[in-house]
Amino acid sequence: MTDSTASATGTTGATSTTGATSTGTGTGTGTELGRYLRARRARVTPAEAGLPAGAGIRRTPGLRREELATLAGVSVDYYTRMERGRESNPSPAVIDALARALRLTGEAHDRLRDLAELASGRLTEPHPTADHTVRDSTLRTLEALAPLPAYVVSRHSYMLAANAPGKALLPGLWEWPAEQRNVLRYLFLHPVGRVLYRPWEETVAKSVSHLRAIGGTDTDSPQLTNLVGELLLKSPDFARIWERYDVSERGGGTKSFEHPKVGAMTLTYEVMTLARTGGQRMVVYQAPQGTPDEAAMLRLSPPR
């Protein structure tokens, strides 16, 4: 294993006492489909759904079950059974009607379809491999990409390997033991990770929504359950963002940094899934040539 490699084979060992239902990654009461429906129902107001506000104080945030059922054209009893995990075979037409009523589009709508398929048993996803070994060819690629910062993370965002500028991009992460080097853990629990991005919450919320998307299908992963449990216990910010139940697969974009070594910079990044690795992803950052952002990025590399 080269200097740029760091295996991560587990979590910090802190286990949630909140249970599987709270983390949304286990097989506790109900199903992940039911939890998703409840979370999204709570986020749609009657006004957004085109319903009159009505009189009196509403005890339920968002839509009531009967309101959502009416909007989707299903019986209240049927919808209640689905939300409680007692109805696991909704038709595609029902799922699409619920998505319209819940104002779900794009990846959020796709996630509802996937969770319905998983609940029915029509869709099964292979459990990701626990092997966090990074291929030699991947390590050589990381080194060849320098001075572009680049690193490889596991399906659950554990840092597995990085080139020198990739390590410098996330200061302090590599001081942790290998089994604790999770990017989400770094963003919420490390003092540098808490202030590295601008704006911080908007940036980290995207990482949480990616973990939510993965968690919907990795319901039997002890590693993911332990990670989410630890963050729920130790970070009120994570708990608050996690309960939004946003879902989104990461596929590249732009991040702005306030880096302690090189200062402010905005970098674009690409995320590439590595074939036959159980979900490993390579993340590569860059900046337009000749810009102050590129100059700041190049200062991440050690002097030759």
C-alpha cells in the first residue's frame, strides 16, 4: 500500500441508542417507504397542495394522512397501511399519484419509486462489499491527476485514498484513525470541517442527502447504521438536516472553500463511480486555468 492509501474498515464504534427507526437505515417499526412518506408529507403545507387552511390549530406539520390520501385518489385506510408498513405492494400508478401530491420531482420521485419496489420485493440491490481495498491502478490514477486534488471514498463516504493535494484539501481528516475517516463525520464533528465550506450548511446538506439516498437501500448495513447513529447523537445540525429526508445522488458540481492554508477558492468537481468496487467513487477537483482559484488550488501541492 502506498503513502496515498488509507484503508477504512469500520466506524468509530459509537452506536446509536435511537434505534433503526430514527436513523432510517435499519429494519425497525415500519418500512423505509413509510418513513419516507411520513417525512415528505410533513413538508407539504395545505396551501402548497391547493387546500384551504381551515379553522383551528393544526397539530400535524404539513398534510394530514386523509388530505394526502384524497389528493392521491386512494382511501385513507390504504394510505395509512402503506405508511405503517402494512401495505407493501402499491402500484406504479399509486406511487406516481402520491409523488404528484407530495410535489416530488426528479431524484425525489425516483427514490419513492425505488423504495416502493424494494418494499414489494420486486427490486433487490446487491449488498455493497465491505472490502475497502483500492486497486493499484486507481492509486496510480490518483497520483497522475496531481496537482488536481483527488481522492477515493467508499459507498458510505469513508476516505480510502488520496493524492497529496487531495489530502491537503481536507485538513485534519488524516490525523484521525483510518476507521474514523468518514467525510460526513469530518464535516459535522471536526472543527475545520465545520467551517471549511461557504456556505457550510448548504454544502453539507448535499452530502447528507446523498447518504439518505444510499441509506434507503442499505437498510442492513451495520457500518451505515453506526455512522448515522453516532452523528445523530453528537451533532444536532446533522440530526436536523437528516430529518428533512432530502435525497440526491452526488454527481459533481461546485464547492466554495475558506481553506485555512490557501484561503478562499471555488472549485468544480466531478464524481466518478469505479466499476466492480461495491460503490467506491473517485472525486476530482479543478479550477479554470489562470484564475485565482487555480492559483489557490495549486498551493495545496507540497513544494517540489
